[in-house]
Amino acid sequence: MRSPRLAALELRRFGRGRLPRAALVALLLLPLLYGALYLWSFWDPYSRLDRIPVALVNEDRGATAGGEKITAGDDITESLRDSKVFDWHEVSSAEARAGVEDGRYYLSLTMPADFSRRIASSSGDSPETSALQVRTDDANNYIVGQISRTVFGEVRRAASTKASRSFLDKIFVSFSDIHGATAKAADGADDLNGGIGKAEQGSKDLADGLGDAKDGSGKLAKGLKKLDKGADSLQDGSRKVADGTQKLADKVNGVADALGPFVKDNEKTIGDTAQLVADSSKVIHDNLETLVKAAPVAATGAHTASDTLHAVYKARCETPVLPDPACPDLKKAEDAADDVAKVADDVDTLVADQDGDLKTLRTNLTALQKQAQSLADDAPHLSEDLDDAVSRVNALNTGAAKVAEGAKKINTALGKAKTGSVNLDEGVGKLETGAQDLNGGMFKLSDGSGKLADGLHEGVGRIPDYDARQRDARTAVMADPVQLASHDQHKAPNYGTGFAPYFIPLSLWVGAMVAYMLIAPMNRRALAAGAPAWRIALAGWLPVVAVGVLQTTALMAVLHWAIGLEMARAAGTVGFLFLVAACFAALVQWLNARFGAAGRILVLALLMLQLTSAGGTYPVQTSPGFFNAVHPWLPMSYVVEALRRLISGGGLGPVWQACAVLVAFTAGALVLTALSARRRQVWTLDRLHPELSL
């Protein structure tokens, strides 16, 4: 009898009564308990986190920073309510602690009283970090604690980003304020530079003008010094002449009648005196000419210096662009120049007012000189001309007195003028030196102000000036500078889809394991008839393969249409699972055929070994070394990897590799089962009296 017919006869046994039929139905639906029921139980647990009761404690008292009220605790509380991540219960700190302790709340989140104050301190002198306080109890549920750490990590990052954005926004506003203030400072520096430039030009003009004034005051001082010296000689000479003529007149008038004999006896003395008068008259005449010429020149020079200083003072001090530090000295120089001009005017006025007298004096001096000379010439015969001489001596005495008085006035005036001109010359010299120093300082100041203006303008260009949109963009980047650019290829839509490649082969293995509890791994009729070993192996394998196909069909139908499993390659997934069912059936058949009752224990042990080393939950690399070592030698490792590609998408390389591995395991298991069948055809004492029977 052929193997397919033997397999059909084996399955036909389940149609002979209600209990066999029920057993077959249970056998077909058993994978649903492991596959569909398990996956359904945690298909998408993250979508139901809002059912988990969590205590929320908001003790934040708020704070004020930059004139604005900060209520970070209230903001986070409102955000958490809107997010509906958990079932939030706002309670006190004590109630939250007690609730986590007794299990009413899985965990608690607390915002301390100084939460906002610490956040606001980031813009002050002593910044402090703030902390959200999370209380968990793994005795309530370990997974919830792990989930909460992820969720609250996001909450912490959001709060930190918001605080950072507020702080950075103030920094960028400060940049704009600094930019505006620097721009104003740059404009002011431009104005300052312009004013200092004008002041520098003015100080140069002042120095040049004071240089000219120094030259004029020097000439004036020299001229007045000569005049003063000549006036001294004039005063001395005229005084002597006046004294001499007075004595002469007194003698002549007192003893005129009695002097006849005396004159006659002293003709030589009279002649000498007359000669002295003639010489003195000549000296006076010559100095009067020098005074007349020098006085107008001195007055003109003094007025020129005074006018120059007045113009400079007016330009620098009365209508300045900026206050001139030399103004006090300029005022002194202007006053001194006015005084000298007045003195020069006095001398000039004196000369001008006495012009008629000077002319008369000059004439009288000429006459006096001639008369004195004549007297000197006539002295030898003076006695003869005594009467005429008396009258002339009286006239000479009168003129000499007038000359002496005028010379005294001229000498006094010229003495004052000389002193004033010397003071003027010294003052103008000091002013010229100060003006030169001022000009040098103003040049340096102008150069420095120009550099200051250039530097401020350059600074304005470097200091950023952000508007509200730019500030918002920059604060967003700087508050959270590194974003996670996540691109999830072949993303599983939910938790159940991600675990389906792990639970589906588990259910098919259990299905094969239970199937061989109802179906003999080797057909007894074929064994009794002495059929070939390979036919016995196929006869025991094919019924379970048929059951596996039905199990796979029922399981995938429920997973897809009832639970919602979406497969990137649905047909490929189902076809591959048929191969998986065939492979698992061959492996379970061999273990049962070879080891008998102990084989069922080995089937369960092999299932546990595959579940722990297949990498269905965590990557196998995270497991201890033993599981990494056995991972590539077990079929479920390849089945899990292939199902991930078939359900979620991706390259088919692991699928073809898994198919090759499953075919190899299937063929190997069938060969081993055939060998076991051949051994079973020989009866031994162990078979007649087994040590263990299940």
C-alpha cells in the first residue's frame, strides 16, 4: 500500500466518532491558542496606555523672570493631560507615594515646588538645573516602569527644550539690543569724528594765527624797547636842559645888572654851556623823529594781534562744534592783546594829540639849537649882547621846561607800552606752544575717533540683529540642535506585528507536537506488513503535514481577518509556513519515532531551546554565549528571520536561505525516521518491555 493512501487511512480514523472528530478540531485550532490568542493579548499595548492609572503631583509655585510669569509645572500638567499617555490622577505628594506603594498607581510624576524657579535661573547669575521626580515600583509591573522612563524622558526633553528656547530667545534679543546700541554709538562716533576733525583744523588755524601774532608781538616789543630807551635818554637830556636853563635864567634874571662884569669875565663858561644846550637840543630833536615813526606801527601791530586772537577765540569758543579745551587760555591772550592795543593806542594818541606841540617842540629845539649855538659862538662877545641874551635865556628856559615835561609823559607811556608788549610777547609765545600741542593732540584724537567710528561700524556688521522669525528659528535649533532623522524601513505598524514571526512558528511546533500525540509517528499497519522504511516514514509524516496545512490556514485567516495582521507578501508568507509545518512535522516525527515516549520530552525541550535562541524578542547577540552558539543550528532561527521579511518587507535573501535550511532539516529528519522505522521492524526485549511508557 502506498504512503499517501496509508496517510489517508490514518486521518480517516478521526471520522469514526464524535470524540475523534472533536480531537481533530481541537488539533486544528490548537495553534490559535499559541499564535492568535497570544498575539491578540498584546497586539498593540501602547495604544491603551491611557488605561494605566498614574499619579501626577504638581507642587510648582511658579516664578518670575524678565518681568514674565513662568508656570512650567502647570504647562507640563496641561500638556500631559492633552497627550493622554496615561490615566493621570492629580493628587498630593503623600497620596501619590502611598498609591504607588499599595499598587493603586503604577507610578507617579512629581514637579517640585521650585521647578519653575530653577528653570528661570538659567537667565540669571546662578543657573540651576531642575528635575522631574518619578517614583516607580517594579513590584507593581516592571514593563510599565520601563515604558514610563521612555515617556518621561520625552517629557524631560520637551521641558528642557522649552526652557532653553526661552533662555536663548533672551540672548538673541540681547544681541539685537546690542546691535542697536552699537549702531547708535557708531553714528555718534561719526559725529564725534567730524567735530574733532573740524576742531583739529581750527586748532591748526589757531596755531598759525598765534604764530603770526607771535611775530607781530615780538616786533612790537623790540620797537617799543628802542622807543623806551630813546625816551629815557630824551627825558634825561630834557631834564638836564631844563635844569640848566632854569639855573641860567635865574642867574641871568637875578644878577643881570650885576653880571655884566661877571659875564665879561666868564664868557668862556657861558660859551660851553650854550654849546651843551645846542648838543642836547639836537639829541632831543632826533629822538622825537623816532617816536613819531614808531608809535603808529606799534599801534597797528598791537591791533592786528588783538584782532587775530579775537577771531580765533570767536571761531573756537563762541560758536564751537565741540567745546575747545584751549578756550580759557585764548581768553587770557585776547584780554592781554586788548590791553597792549590800548597802550599802543595811548602812545599813538599821545603822539597824535601832541602833534602840534611836537612840531612846535621840534621847531623850538631847532631854534634852541641855533640860538645855543649862536650863543656859544657869540659868547666871546656875550657881554656886548647881554641884554639880548637875557631875553633869549628866558625863552630857552621856557621851551626847555616844556620839552622836559613832554619827554617825561612820553617816557612814562612808552615804559608801560614796553612792559605790556613784553608780557604780550611772552603770553602769545605760550599760546603758540599750547596751540601747537593742542593741534598735535587734536590730530591724534581725530585719528583715534576715526578708528573708533570704523571699529564700531565693523562691530555693527558683526553683531547679529534678528527679527522675531529669525530668533524663533535659531532658538529652535540651538535649544534642540540634534534631531533624530529616523527612517524606519519596513516599519511594523504595531507590537503584535513585530512579534508575529516569533509566535507563529511556536504555534506550528506545538501543533505538530500535539498532532503526534494523536497520530502515530510510524504507521502500525505498514510496520506489521513489513513495508519499506521510507514508505513507513512518509505514511507517518504526510497526515501531520496535512493537519499542519490546515492549522496554518486557520491560524493565518484569524490573524489577518480577525486580529488585523497585514503582510507585505501574504501568499509567500502562507506558502513558507506550509514548508515550516512540514519541517516541524518531520522533526517531531523523528524524535517520537526514534526515542518513543522520551521523544515527547525531547520535542518539548527542543522547543524551549529554539524559543530562547531564535532571537524572536531581543537580538540574540544580547543573550548569553550558549544561545549565540546554538542559534545557527536550529531551524526556528531561520524561520523567524524569514517571516520578518515576508510580513514586514525587505530583501528575500533570508527567505531563500530559510527555505534551503528547512528542506535540509525535513529531508534529514525523514531519513532518520526511515532508519528508525527499519529498527522498529526488529523486535527486542526493550520494545516488549519498555522502561517508560506515556
